[in-house]
Amino acid sequence: MSMQNETAQTDRAGATPDTPEALGLAAILLRFLLAALILGVGIAIAAYWMSHRPKAKRRRPPAQARLVEVVVVRKDTHTVNVDAMGDVIPARRIQLTARVSGDVLTTAPTFVPGGQFASGETMLGIDPEDYELAIAQYEAELKRRQAELEQRSSDIEQRLVDIERAEIQMEQSQRQVELRETQVVRAQSAFKLEMGQQSVAKREYELLGQTIEDGDRELVLRKPQLESAQADHDAAAATKRVAMAETKASEAAKRAAEVNHQTALSAKKAGEASVAAAQAALDRARLDLKRTVVKSPFNAIVAERTVDVGSTTAPGSPVATIVGTDEYWVRVSLPVSELKWLQIPGITGSEGSPVRVHCRAAWGSGVTREGRIERFMTELEHQGRMAQLLVRVTDPLDLKRPADQRRPLVLGSYVRVKIEGAPLGDTVQVPRGAVRDGKQVWIMAEDNTLELRSIVVRWSGEEDVFVSEGLNNGDKLILSDIATPVQGMDLRTADMEPTTPSKRPPDGTKRGPSEAKKRAEG
């Protein structure tokens, strides 16, 4: 094997160019060089074109007017509408209590949570038997005391008769005293006269100087007549004293009759008080009987009941919690800055601003209930520091409408309200979305270009704003959004043809659809 390799190497080393082996090697080398040359030329050409490639000239696309939506604005008087939220609360909510004790015997079919009652309608009944018996007892007691009062009234009349009798007796006694006084005076005069006559007789007797018997002497000296006159005087004085005693007795009888009359009057007053007390007790018993029937004090709906048939009540024990259905309140929260636009009773006016209440979840869209501001709550919310108003909504359950058309307010629901505020004159109503950065609007100028204009907002709401400065009658307010607004950029509306620079007149002004048509016809 090694000998064969050595022989082959010797043969290759000794080969000449003219041998077939030498010619094959040259051909291979030539082909390799030719391929390398072609590759180098291609690379050179590619490098040339890469460094000297042609550049296409850029042409700006023709300017196209931006399509926008506009609205022509007018100045007018607009009413501020304040949007806010509120929760529905009862205007009247009370805990109804029993006034008497007893067992509940009956309840109305609607005496359940959600049941409705008209004012004065019976809700439940308490056992009345004890109160009926009490009425019978107090009626009997009243009759007894009325009879006593009648007896005392008769006593008063009798005492008045006694007083009249005593007065008559006293008058008669006084006349007797006067008569006896006259008799005493007469007897005294007769006694004095007789004494005078006795003195005359005594002087005459002494002048005669005669001696007569003692019996005749007494007759001559008129001693029997004097004694008779003295006796008459003493009798008259005695009858006078008797008459005076009778007068005093009559006066005493009159005073006693007057005292008895006063006593009878006091007894009558006591009897009248007793009758009044008995009547009051009877009235109280009748009132208690009336209170065994518990009625609704106003138009109401039952929020909660605490008794049922068989329950025992006591005075002051709760039987139900009811809510008035004549009106509900909506407690509205809104910024303090909005209060200046509203009419609030007792603060800025006698009648509150009208309010529209909307509960989309319950009524659907477009359905509202009417209300009116009732009161301003003097305390701000603790959380958001918002002002609070009470809005009154009458007939909150919509009971005046047919049942299938009712839109009731639900207590505790969260509703949206729109409050009609003060009118603002000489203002433009602008959709809130058309105001840019809070103080700017876009206007389509007369030459159909964009004008960026500053405005003064008088009032701002959720949907609209009222602009007092910066807009004039006839201005075309742009409602569409423009990604990159540039002052003076071309604009068009849907009823205009697209305007490009090639369609502009030679003077550079823009043409509208009518001008382009005239140019085409010319």
C-alpha cells in the first residue's frame, strides 16, 4: 500500500503541462476566477446603485376642508336649571301608639306593611267591654249626684223663703216697737199730766185747810189717777221691751236664714262640682271606649306593625309605624354656589322654585314628577359640605291616576332632580361639550375658517352653559370635535362641497358651493 502511494506521488510530480491532468486543473482554476470576477462586478454595481439610488419627490396632498357640524346661536333669556341628586324621605312619619289597655280583637285587612289607609279609617279594635261597663257605672253615679244637686237647689229655695219670712217678721216687730214707743210716750205724757193735776189738787187742798179722811184725801189728791197713769206708762214700756226683743229675735232669725242660705249655696256648689266630676269621669270613659278603635290620623301607609290579633296593649305602647301619603320630601344635595339661582321659601321668596323629579330605574326615561322647594336645611352635609334642600312632592304614590299609569315615589330611593332657577337675560345657551377648556369655543367664520374665541360663562350646568360674552347673534358654533384645531383652518359643513386650494379663486379667497357653481356655468 505504501509502495503504491509513493508511486502516485512520483507520477504527479513528474507530470508536464501538456499532460491531460495539467489541462484539467487549469480549466478548474479558470472557472473559479471567472465566477469571482462576475461576483465582484455585481457587488460593485450594487454598491454603486445603493449609493446613487434615485429619490422620489414628495408632494403635499391637496388640502381638504374639515367637515364639521355647526349650530347658529341667538341671544335670549334662558332659565337656569340646576341638576342635583336627592333621596326620598317621608314628610310625616309617626309611631302610632295605643291610648288604652286591652286585647286586640280585630285588625283591618290592610293592616300589614305597605297597607294604605285613608284619614279616619279604622286600623284595629281593642276589647271594649271594660269601658262599656265603666260608662254604665259613671252614668249611674252622675244621676245620683244630679239628684243631690237638685235637693240642694231646693234647700236654697227654702232658705230664701226663710229669709223672706224673717224679714217680714222683723218688719212687723219694728212696727210693734214703733207702736209701743208711741204708747210709752203717750203714757209718759199722761203720767206727767196727772202729776201736774195732782200738784194743783194738792195746792187747792192746802188752801181749803179742811181735814178729810184718808180715803177721800187720796181721791182729792188724785192718787189713783196717778197710779193708773204710772201703770199705763210701765205697761207701755214693758210692751216696748217685748217688741224690741221680738225685733232682735227676727233679726237673729234672718241672720240664721242667711247663714243657712249661704250654707245651701256652698252645698249646691259642691254638688255642682260633684256633678261636673261625675260628668268628666263619664266623658273620660266614653273617650276611652272611643279609643278602643284605633284609626289612621291622616292618609298613610303602614311602614311597620307591632301588634296583631291577640296582642295586649297598654297606654303608650306602639301598635304601628305609619308614613303620610299626602306628600313626600326629596332631600336634595347641591353645591352652595347654586343656591343663588333658586327661590327658597322664607329666604329668597314666598314660593319655592319648581322641581322635576326623575327616577329612571323605576319609571324609565322621560318620565318626571313635579315638585317644589319646601325648605332650606340650615346645616351642610358633613361629608361633601353640600347644601341641602327639601323638595315637596304631593301625591307621591300617584294615587290620583289609574293604577296602570302610576309612577310612585319609593321611600329611600335615590333620584335625579332638575330645579328651575332664575332667568338670565341676554345670554346664549351652549351645549357643554362645545366649550373647550372651560373658556373657549370654536366658531366657523364667514370665510369658512376656524376661529378660536374666548367666552365668559355666566352659568354652567351638566348639559348646557349660558354664555354672556363672546358670542353674537348668528355666530356658527362648532359642535364637532377637531383633533388638532388651528386658527384659520378650512372648514365645511355637510351641505357644502369639499373645497381644495385648486378650487379657490385666483385672489386666494374661498368659494362656497354657490360660487363654484357660478364659476362652472361661466
